[in-house]
Amino acid sequence: MRAMLKSHIALAALALAASQANAQSLNTFTLQSTGYAVSADGKWATFGTPSSAGGSAVGLWSVQNSMMTDIGGLAGGSGRIVISADGSTIAASTMNASGKLVASVYSTSTGTWTALPTLGGSVGVLASDSWSISADGRYVGGSAYLGSSSRPSLTDTVTGTTIDISGVAGRVQGISPGAQTLIGYTTSSQAGAMWKLNSGGTYTLTTLKDPNTPANTLNSTAAMSGNGLWAAGNSFNGVNDKPYRVDLGTGEVQFFGKIGTTLGTGKITASVGSISADGNTIVGIESPQGATLPGSFGFIWKADGTFNSATHTLGGTTMNFDDYLAGYGIDLDNHYNFVSVIGMSADATVFNGIAIDNLTGGQVSFIVTVPVPEPSQYALLAAGLGVLAWVARRRKRA
């Protein structure tokens, strides 16, 4: 009875707080089993559909019209389906005449795919893949094979040139406007990397280190905000076990916590999916058993504006994404476990990723929109979110 009363009070608070906000919505898909990315403006999202070719046909979802369109292409055995800020350009893979998967771009204005140049090598059927795209859609980053070695690569779709960024193994996972700054990783140990365009027209590599223990290299820098101001990186099971944010202007590394673990001492893998334009929201997947979906859960981190310069630690809250959505009154009956949050709009209101359907046990993809409160409504909304998340946790335990 007490939980029910608190639930009603919280719902009333949320109704008042969201009275001038966008409506919340949740859509799930069984055919499109993976949600990959959301455009910065929150109007479009990309999904992957299993296909007989061994890759994933690309689905383009209109958030405004609630419509999914199969646009062809392949996600391949590697890579991510990424999208420009306005949704006009998508990067994934296509298969060329030689039967090789190559990074390619799709134009929504022409409805056609264009294969991008490769570095000339391949392993199996994979010649290159896409992992990142600049906000304007001009530059595509990822990895391409030179001989049998996978190299971090950048393609300028206007000039039609692909370059090997650093001459060592790795991947480009984020591109700033104008491709002035790139992020990703180098070497087989996936060391966090930042490349800056220098006056000579080439890129200077900085390998990211733990500021508390400079001898330790940080793990892969996984996501960049579309404006090129912020990036976020992973932690792996017991190795460099600190997820982090990077100020790309200064190169300062700032650590944030994981769910239910003390910063730096837990053994939970945290893989970042996206970071918001202001750097204050980061989403991804936490995996107690390593980077696998079973037993994993999506997370969302929200900054509180504080920073401890002595320990390089950010203040804020990391939440299970299930609880975060329950705070908005979404999926209170626990129909889904949101196991991985991959894509996010620039303002952190539209998200997509992977969920498990608790009724069937099957994997589905999802896209969800949460309200944007007016500034005067934030305190009331926060109170409602807190109580509803508490009620949701009690219901799950029960």
C-alpha cells in the first residue's frame, strides 16, 4: 500500500513536471535486433537486421513518423551503423564485386550506397568497416586492412581518399567537425588514443594515460560528442578498470563510477555507447561476466557538476537504465531488460540499443524518448524519478 501510494504521488509529480515536455515513448523490434545509433537531432536512428549474407541489413527509423525503412547495406562481421547529425548520411558496409565487405555510405537524398576506398588488404571477407562519422557526414572512420593488418583509417567522402592514421593497428571511433580530432584505440591491447591534426597535415597520436598512475594506459576511447568537445572511454574486466571522460580541448582525463562498485576497485566491464553534446550524460553497457549480453545491463551516467581534481574523479550518478526509464513511468511491469544502450541524441533524450524480452527470452532492439522538462520543472521531475525508480526496484525484487 505504501509503495502504491508513493507510486501515485510520483506519477502525479511527473505528470506536472512533464506538462510542457515532449511525450515519452518506447518502441521495440524483434526483426531489427540491434539498435546502433541516434542522430544528434534525435529525429533518426539506425538498426541492424540479421540477414542470410552473414551481416545485418540496415534499418532507418524515423522518430517523428514511427516508421522503419530497410535501406539495404550490411553491418558485416564488424563495424557499427553510424549516422550524421541530421540523419542525411549513414555509414555501414556493402559487399563489393570481389565479395569483400567494405565501409560504405548511404545518402537519404539519393537512396544509394557508395563504397569507400580501402587500404588494399583484407582478412577473410572483411576489407574495411565503419565505426564513426563526422557530424556533417563528410568523414567516416573505422579500420581498414593494409595487407593483413587492421589499421585505424579515415575517409574523406568528398575527395574519395582513405588514409592510414598512425601506421599501427587500431580503430577510429570518433571524429570531430573538420576531422581536427580523432579518438579510438591503437595496438591489440586497445590503448585509448587521441589524434590531433598537425600543421603538416598528418595526425599526432596521444596515448591516454591514467593521471593517477601515469604508467598505466587507459582502455579504448569509444565515443565522441558530435561537437567534438568530449569523449568517453571503456574499462575492461580487471584491466584499466575505470570508465572515463576526456576534455578533448585540454586532454584532461576524468573518471566516473560504475553501478554498485567502488571506483577503480570493481571488476565489471563498462563499455561506452555514446556521450551527449555537453559531456554530462554517458550511456553504455556494464558486464559483470565480461563483454557479453547475458547478465549485462545498460547504464546511464549523469554528471552533477562537481570534479575532484586531486583524484580526477567526476561527481554524478550512474543508474541501471531499467531504473532510469522506470523513473519516467516506462516499462514499470519489467517486460524488458535494457541490456545495452548504444545510441543517444545530442541532448540525451532519445536512446536506442539492445533489450531482452522477459516474456520470450529473445533479443530485441529498442528506441525510447524521454521528456525534456522546462528549467522550472527539474526539481519536481527529479523527485518523481527518484520515487518511481525506488518503486520499480521493489517490484522487481518482489
